[in-house]
Amino acid sequence: MTIDERLRIAQHDNELRAFLDYERRLNLAYARSKDPHPGRWLRPSAGWGIRRDCEFDASCGTEN
């Protein structure tokens, strides 16, 4: 078996694995879309999010 044949087989295996993974994800997504009671997104609390450095630095509020 030549290097070209080995590479061709490896490429085929990779493509097959990628296709099977895609098909599995597609089936899962379809099943989730048919769920009569889907899970709800949780709203982040007010404490989440990006904060400025000033909110973490105690000296920041005392400078003014």
C-alpha cells in the first residue's frame, strides 16, 4: 500500500466520521425541536455581566 492510498483511506475515514457526527447532531437537534416541554433559558441575575475595574477597587470610590 502506497502513501497515497493510505492518505486517501485516512481522508475517507475522516469524512465519514465528520458526516456521522453531523448526522447525530442533526438528529439530536430535530428531537429537541419536537420536545413539547423544552427547557427554558435562564435569565442572568443582575450580578452577572461585565464590570468595570472601579467596582472591584475599593480605592476607586474614595478618590472623589
